[in-house]
Amino acid sequence: MASRIVSFVMSGGVGSRLWPLSREDNPKQFHDLSGDGSMLAKTVRRLKAWPSSETPIYLIASERHAERVISDISPLGLNGGKPIFEPLGRNTAAAVAIATLQTISEYGKDALVLVVPSDHQISTEAQFWETIETGTPAATSGSIVVFGIKPTHPETGYGYIEVAANDDGAAVVSRFVEKPNIETAQKYLSSGRFYWNAGIFLFRADTMQRALIEFQPEIWDTAERAFRAARADVSGLYLPQGFYSAVPSTSIDYAVMEHAQGIAMVTASFRWSDLGSWQSLLESSPADGNGNVVMGDVVAMDCDNSYLRSQGRLLSVIGMKDVAVVATPDAIFVAPVSHSQNVKKVVEQLEKSGRLETKFTASEDRVIISGSWRKRVEHWLFNETLPLWSTAGVDTVHGGFHEALGFDARPLGKPKRMRTMARQIYAFAVAKERGWTGAADELIDHGIDFIAKCGRTDRGGWVRALNSNGSVADPMEDAYDHSCVLLALAHAYRCGHQAALQLAQETFHFIDSHLEDGSLNGFLETPGWNGVRSSNPHMHMLESFLAWHDATGDRTYLRRAARVIDLFRCHFFDQESWTLGEYFDADWLPLPGDKGQWTEPGHHFEWASLLVDFARSSGQKDLAAYARKLYSSAVASGLNRATGLAYAAVSRQGMPLDRLSRSWPQCEAVKAAIALDNIGGPDLKPEIEGRVARLFRWHIDPAPLGLWVDRIDERGRSLATEVPASIFYHLVTALMQYLDKTEGQVEPFPLPSPKTDSPLPKQVYG
């Protein structure tokens, strides 16, 4: 009877040597390189084809690719195995440790573990399993078995195995050698003692356990802690980021194979290629009569022995010999085939210069589905972000919420602004309203108790900022902060927190007594203010008034909102340029100089959605036209054409004044497109999907789980050093509205897609 073999597929690589086809969001293992399915699917089919028995199959993959992994393998089945998702890559030693722990836990220490890469081409399933079974006696007796490929030429892109002697069974390994130069590779080939390392391992679980404990105890201990804390659900096992990030990142070759004794090698009977270069693809793919591999829309004339591939555009090539030409919608790679291994150097150079063509795949034009981002958005909100910010974002020592987290999800101890405390209360209340089953009520109470205890002034207002320990850092009573508190209290009240009503009434009284302009012409920045006037606090007051009208139905709040709308019509909005000013003098005239020219695309989007909300509540239907003008102005003049993201500020003539792109304007762009769709104007569903796509591409997917990159420069490079909690409210609002908007929608429309394929989902924060 065949020994029990438990199979593990390592699917965490990026495949940078096949750039520009293979990228971080869509690496080599998910590509169909030979016309019969993805490399991952072919690997699973090969493992399922064991004629002697049935092997449970586990996949060790990146959480970011979870949805793609599941969709690729769900039709195939895993013989009782499952995916195991890493929150971040920790190299092959960590993956082997997790494989060993899973096997011991489920099948016992004497079970054999087979570890294979997900992206190698192997000739036949029968020869593959014949080779594996040749190694089972040595593995059963306690050896770590590796598999060597008899070299056919002096290859510099592979690692080598040297054996003392070889026969039909398992040979004793003398040493492992990293990728050699061409002269050394030629010597290896001539000696007959060196084999290409196929990267496949077979061992008893307890053999690898002992080896890791002996040579790399830190890897074993940290991997075991992460494995014990992992969360399982029907889709797989999710390793927690907090524990897994502590596992040292190194390869199994360095960690164990270079130190262990008694390693055995079996010579493979199958043909093999790691498809790790354009040259290897040229050698392993069907070619035409001139030795060319041609894929996609390619016209080739007088070409020989070349790899020519195009995605989404016509590629014409004339008179080329022994070259690789690969064209994608956003990049073209050209090199002699013999130098194609060096593409990795190109990738390294692009990454150093901040280019994102190595990370994200530009999509060809395709039919977009309205709501195509729903799964990704739901997962990020409910499984990543809310769990993280409802735990790591809460100050359980001093109260309230942390102002900012680092990219390791640890609090930074910054002063706590009142607007941030209020926005966190708001975000958890909105999450509860939209069905989040977390501890929303406790978090709302926690936040309200903190600001009511530490943040009130003697006059019934709210301070601007508190120290991290809850003492007052800035006692100023700011209109912006009061609008945020009112917004939070409105949604807390909607969620059943009755104390919010009394606090709101006291806040309204303070505003009327101390922040109301004496001429009933808006609100002062702070009590007694006589300096520059700003439109932004008024926008947030409008937002809070509408929230209280929605929560109570009391039209008193709508009348308050109408006064802000009057200011918008008379002073804030410029009819000629369709722009909204930010800074004014005491008479609401634009300031002279640059300040008077300053407009913010993010606020254009924000005002647009609020105007539509007010129009629905008040019946002032002409406001929809203002909203469209603001949206059009922001899109026409306020976007960085390289990234599609809104600039921080532009002039009334559309000249960039601040080229930074922050995350919150992209959220407001989503909200504005949602508000303007289906109110008598153009169909904005493609626009909605595109804006959500850009938000994820630039701000969410490059960040660790549950976090985001807030600041991006004009070339798409991150400038973020922390994750500000104040942005959480923007993200929750926009993405919850997106879920509401697209619920039940599966409407296709044949328009160009966003400039990126849907990035694949990450999973829950551990």
C-alpha cells in the first residue's frame, strides 16, 4: 500500500522574470502560458492524478490572491485539503514550516510531506508520480528528498545539486549551489555530477520538524505560534498577520538544506522547466516554421527564433532574430532572448523609481459589470478594516480612539483631535446600520463617554484636541469639530444611543450662542473669529444638519441646512468657472492672490453629493445642476492624468496648486458619482466602478491589511508615513454607499474598464 503523502503547493511567488506579463497582483502561476489552464490549476491536476492513492492537497498562497486561488481550484477539488493564506510573504522556509505543522496536526508525524512549486511545467503526470514514488523509501526512512533534473545545457538561471554518486534510486547529496556564471555552469555540465534543482521536496513531517528546530528554531517557534492562532473558515485557513510577520524570511535552502545531513536526490524522469524566463517559454512552447512563438495580435515578418507576445494591441515585428518582444496595455519589453533572465534587473530599477507597472496589471478593454467590486469591498470593510480599527484603533487605556496607526498597525501616540474621535464614532455607527455584527454599540459608547468626559468646555462646546492620555491639548472651540461631533451624534442616535440627543441639543445651543455669525451669514471658525472665512466648515455643518433631519424627520434641521445652501448659491460657487472657493474675507468675497484661487477637487465631489441629498429632502431640484457642474469641474481640471486620482488643490483655471493625491478625495469622488447616477443625467455606473478601482489600486491594495496609503505623489509613489484615523470615516461612508448602490446589480455596459484588473482580495486581519 502506498505511503500517506500530503501535498503542498507553494503559490506565493511574483514571477518577476516574466515581467511585464507577471506582476504582483497577477503573478505567473495564474497565467495560462501554454493554452491548457493556469499553472496553478495544472499543478493541482497533476497532484490529483496520483495513481496509487489520493493525496490531500493544500495551497500556501498570498491572501491578496485568495479569490483568484479559490476560483482557479474550486472546480478541481483538493481531496480534503484546503488553501492556507499568508497575510504577507515570508519565503519558502516559513511555507515549509506551515506545511509541516498542518501535516502533523491533521495526519501525524510519520506522514510524508510533498512540497511543490505552483508554476513549473512538467511533462506528464505519470512520470511525475513515478519519480516521487522512487523517493518515498528514502523519505520514509528519514531523509529529506530533493529532485534533480539532468541538465541539457549550461543554464545560469537555475540552482544546482551536486551528488556523490547516482543510481536508479536516491543518491546522496554533496551540496547545493546557487545560480552559477556561464563558465561554472559549463563545468557543472561536463562533470556529470550536477543536476538542476527542481525545487520539489519530500520528507516525513517529523524529519523536517527536527531539522527546523535544530537549525532554525526561531522560524519554527514563530510559525507554530502563527499556525495555532490561525482562523479557519469554509474558504481556507488564514494566518494572522501579527504573528506571521514575526517569522524570519528566508528560503528553505538557506535555512535547512545547506545544513542538514543525509539529504537524498532522485533524478526526475520527467521533462521540466520552471518557465522562469522568456527564453524558457520560447523553448517550451509550440513554435512556427521559423522557430517563433507568436501569441496575441502579432504580425511578424522575417523573424526567427523569437518570442513575440501581445495583449490588447497590435504588435508588428520585422527582421528580429533571437529576441523576446512582450507588449501589454501599459508596457513593452524587448531584449535578446539570451538576456531575458535580466528582466529582474529592470523590475528592480522600476521599483526603485516608484513605478507601479511592476505591481498592478493594466486591463484590456472589456465589459464592466456594475457591482463587480462588491466582493472586494465587502471583504475589505467587514473582514479587514472594521476588525482592525475596532481593536488596534481603540485606546483601551486612556479612552477614545488612536489618532493614527503605523503601517505595523500600532498606535503612534499622537494628540487626539475631536474631529477624529467623532468620526470614529460615526464610522462604527454607520457600520452597524449597514449590518456589521461587531461590537459597534460598545465602541459608540466608548467614544461618546470619552469625549463627554474629557472634551467638553465650560460653555458646553467641544475642545479642538486632547493629548493621548485624555488631557486637553488645544481648548479652542472650532466650528469644524462641532460639525463632526453633531454628525457622529446623529448616527449614534439612529443606532439607539439616546444620550446622543441631549449632547446634540447642547451642541446646537453652543453653536447658536457662540459660533453663529451675528449677521446670520454662516458660522465663525471659532468664537469671536474675525479672520479669513472658510467654506469647508459650512460644508460639514450641512452634512450634520442633513444627518439630524434624516435621524429625526424634524424640518428644523432642514431649515438650518437651507441657510448653508444659500451661502453656497450666493458666495461659495462661481458660476463662470463652475468651481467652489475655499477662502474668503469677512464679507464672503474671495481672498486676493493664490488663496482666492484655491479650490479642492475633493470638496467639489463632497459638495456634489451633499447638494443631491439636500435636493431630495427639500425639493430644490435645481441643485442637481450645481452638483453636476461641481463634479464636471473636478473631473475636467482636478485629476492627475497619470493616476486618475484627484489632486489636493487646483486653481479656478484648472492649474495644479498642490499635486499631492490623498485618499479622502477619491472616496468623495465615489460618493458624488453614486449621488449623480440615475437623477436625469448620464449613466455613471462605469464611473463608479472606475473610481472604486482607483481607490483600491493606489490607496488600499499597496497597504497592509485593514490600512491604507493616504498620501501619493504625482508619479504614483507613496509619501505616507502613517495611517490617519480621520480618513476611516471617508472610506466607510463611500464604500458602504457603494454596497448600497450596487446591491443586486449585475448590469453590464460596454465601456473601457479602469486601468487595472480587479486586484485580488486580502483576507482578515489576524
